[in-house]
Amino acid sequence: MNNKKQNFKTFLYILLILLAIAGITAVGYGMYLKATRNIPRPVASIKIKDYGTIKVELYPDQAPNTVANFIRLANRGYYKNKTFFRTIPDFMIQGGELDATSGASLSDIQDNGADENYTIPGEFLANGYSDNKIQFERGTIGMARADYSSISQSLATEGYNSACSQFFIMQADQSDTMNGLYAGFGKVIEGMEIVDSIANLEVVTRDENADDGVDEPVNPPVIEDITVETYGADYGMPETLEPFDYNTWLLRSYGYTV
């Protein structure tokens, strides 16, 4: 009888060991599949009233923080009813705001975030970031940013980290003048004919010396919404920075204490 009990206990121990090994193997295999499965790149759908939808494949492998920021803004509804407010034939269309002066706040990307403007680091070569090899050719989407170099060459780098929510889509190749100076983060895969239509809209004026309305469409196309299909991947919260305060810099330049 004792031998039978002992054999039964031995059998249970062996069974438990085998089950443990099987469990560890299953978990390990699951982790392996998760790490090696081919998750598609995220795809943004830019729905434009009266025009249709532009689909853009995003490249988190080359501009991860820029993509994370765009996904947060898009999927939290930030771009609803914003416009394409600047359009230039044989160059690009720029949008993501109601006009060229507005921008997103931390509350647009964070739950309980502060109602304060922010910027993101520029993921491009001139800013010391070498992993982004995206070319500014027809169909490339990139982040718009400020350029203070015309005011003072010492401020050139301040514009490198000034992108936030405005973006542009290239209608024509500008690789020779833009590569390494702006953060490209994807490419149009459907709807380039819509980009062409918007790029060639009637504008208020092409006079660069005009007080306002330069390259601004008479009837700016409205972005009904932008949504991004992430295929289950979580691209996280983007790194953010405090915006450069040009007005404070200007006052200090004239000797004022701020």
C-alpha cells in the first residue's frame, strides 16, 4: 500500500514538473511570437470634406517620437475641423490647424494634461538625429516647424525643436533643399490626386510681401477627422519640450528684464 502511495506521489510530482515546463514553454513561445510577428506600420486616414480620404503609412522605425505624437493627436480627435491653410503648387500642402499661428496643448495628448503649448524634438539630421532617412519626395508627410534663422543665425537651432501639430504633405520632390532639415514621418499610399487638387487651389495671394493671405486658399479644405490604425501596437506617449519663447528673447535682446 505504501509503495502505491509513493508511486502516486512520484507521478504527481512528475506531472506537475511537466505542466510547469509546458507552461514556461508556452509563455516563452508567446513572447517570441509577440517579439517577432510582423506588425504592419500604422496607417493614418485623413478625411477631408468634399475631397475624400488621403491614406498615409507612418514610419515609427525612423521617427518614433514624431509618429507617437501624431497618433496621440489624431486618435484623440485633435484634428477634427482643422484646415489646410497653406497650399503651394509643385511644393506642398500644409495643415493641421485653423491658421498658421495656432498649436496643440499638452491636454490634447494627455489625460489631465496642462492647457499649455508644447513642442517635440526634431528627428532629423541637422538636429543631431541620424536614424531618420526619409526623403522629402512626392507624397512624404513631415512636421512643420518654425525657422528663426532669418531673424538671427544664433536662433537657427531653436526652430529645430519647434514642431507640434502642424504637418505638410509634399506634392513635389524637394529632397535637395529639405532632407535632414525637417522630420519626415511617413508616405502617402492612397489619395495623391487629392493632394494635387488642394495644392492647386485658388489662394488669396502669392505676393510674399502681402500683410496676410499669402498662399492661403480662398476656401481652405476642412479636415473632418484623422484616425490612425495601429494594428494593436501601442506607440506610447511622445517626449515633449517647453516651446521657445521668442517674445521673451526679443525683449531681453533689447535690454529689458523679463
